[in-house]
Amino acid sequence: MDAFFAAIEERDNPAYRGKPVVVGSDPKEGKGRGVVSTCSYAARKYGIHSAMPISIAYKKCPTAIFLPVNMQKYAEESDKIFKIFERFTPDIEPISIDEAFLDISGSYQLFGTPLSTCRMIKKAIFDGTGLTASLGLAPNMMTAKIASEFAKPDGLTVVEETGLLDFLHPLPIGKLWGIGDKSEETLKKLGINTIGDIAKMDLEKITRLFGKNGKHVWDLANGIDPREVEEDHAIKSVSNEHTFGEDTQDKELIRNTLMYLSEKVSRRLRKHDFKCRTVTLKIRFGDFTTLTRAVTMQSPSNFTSDIYEKCLDNLNKLDLKRKKVRLLGVHTSNLGNSAWKTDLFADTDTGKTKKEKVESALNKIKDRFGEGAIGYRNP
């Protein structure tokens, strides 16, 4: 989707159309501490982009329209779009709320050609939501991803098998999956600037540079990507973070925030019918030093109290007297469905049953009246 969150806001408020719109945290007149979630194409002309500190975005364009993230609204639009995808193929792999891979190789015959199918998908999205999407049609996943970014907004770029390498090889190395900023810097120092330069490299040399990933990078540069669209793209972790308005040593504020994050993560786990085994506390200090502390529970859980207690135990082991806290995060992983049990002899005690009922009741109240309607109080 094209500038998804900002595009929804422009659609819903015509006065925003064509103006620099920034969706993210409150800039607080340049003193805000969060980041840009997404921004309109008009805002990008000022050099604003996703993940940029909101304070810098404000300095680049203080007259921009700054809006808070409305995730519920964006998720509803995403659901509509994914239902549209299902009209064209069952082979869909979600990548994020506004991006997905579709394998139409087994279904395009129903709609004509692959190209006409893509045109119909774009039209169906616009007719159903009033939003534009940019598509890439290609023989493999990586190339389709790159092609989708070529003619934004409202683009459609086609790369055929016969022209695959002609399309890929002139592109800068940063377009290739697996090439991060550090790898890009290293390669450029060696005079390697394009995907074609990587394709010409000796395989042994590129393996020395990238280790086990070297062969994969070389294959991609040569247009070889055997990965297939996976319909059941499993969620591997659930997490939430909070950046404080000001660095803090306030123990009560830190604990209350930790409870709030644990509750949000717990709710998301239950929504997806998951329990977790591993809970990780993330803490970033004012000097940007970041620590993570993980613990694996004996029994999987999605209870707020269990997640909070594990994080609090790790928090209490840290010396917070000398450093102020900038960010807290709660991360859960090693997930299984809610029926997952590890202790065959564990009884279904009434304490756990009561907890389940309490957590379920909390979910229903929040679903109906919003996140702030009810919650746990810090002991």
C-alpha cells in the first residue's frame, strides 16, 4: 500500500490531501521523543521518512499535519484489503499490515493474464477502500518486492523472466535482501556498488565476506530465489515498547509502565490464542545504552501477572540509581497455542481458572470501551 496510514487519514479528511501529513508520536513542537510511523508523499519531499525521530521531522517541516497513530482504523482497512486478495488467490503471505506476497501462478487464468490480474487487484483495492497500491509482478519474491517500490504511488512494474537480470543488475546493492548498512559500506569500499557487481564476484570471496549467508546473497544477485509464498506465516513473537517523554528514574512510573506494557502484550497473546515461554525485558537508558534480559518460564502463559513478574524480577536486578531510563520494552517469544502444556501432571487448579476468567473479562471490556477503560493496578 502507498503511505498506508497517511493515505487513510487523507482519504478520511479531504482537507489533508496533497499536504505533508506525518503519522506518529506527538512532536511537541520539536521536543517529542517518538518516531515517524509513516508520512505522505508530500511530507517525503521535505526529507521526512518512516522511523525518523519525530523531533527531526518537525524541524524539517513544522507546518506539517502531525497525527497520532490510529491502529484500530488501519487494521480494519488492512482486513478489507486482505479479503480482496482472497478473491484472486488463496496463496497469500502477509509481511506487515500493509504489504503481502501473492502467488497468482495457479489462479491468474481465471482473470486473463498475470498482468490483467494485477490490474484487477489494484482496481478492486481502490474501489473497495479508496486507497492506491503499488504492485510488482515478477518470477520470484525478491524481485517482485523490489519492483513494487519502483513506481510509487499507484504503480505497477512488471519484470519478466527474460529481462530479470537486466532489471536487477544495474540496481544499487542496498536494494538486495540481506544487505544492511554495514554490509553496503564494506562492499562499496571494495568498489562493489551494484547488484550486478555482486553477481560477478567470486563465490568463495563473497562467502568470506558474508559467512553462511554468502551463497544466498550471491544467488539473489543472480536472480535465484527459490522461496515460495507461505500462506501460514507464523507469528514468532509479540512485543510492545514505550519511550518516556523525559528520561526518568521514577520507580513508580517505571513499574506502572512495565505493567501497562505487560498487559498490552498479554492481551495480544490471548487475541491470537498464544502462550509464551520466554519473556524479555528491554531497557534503554538516556545515553542510549540498551540492555535485554530474558527468562524462560517453566510453564507457558499469557497472563499479565506472569509476564509482569518476570520482567519486574529482571528490572530489580539492574542498578537504576545512576542512569535514567529512556525506553522500556516487553518482548515475548517461544510461542505456542493456548492449549500448549508442558507438565502432563499439572492439575487444572481453580486459581488458573479464575485468572483465565479475569483476563477474558478484561479483554471484553477493553474491546467494547477502549484500552483505558480498565486495567491492572500496580501492587
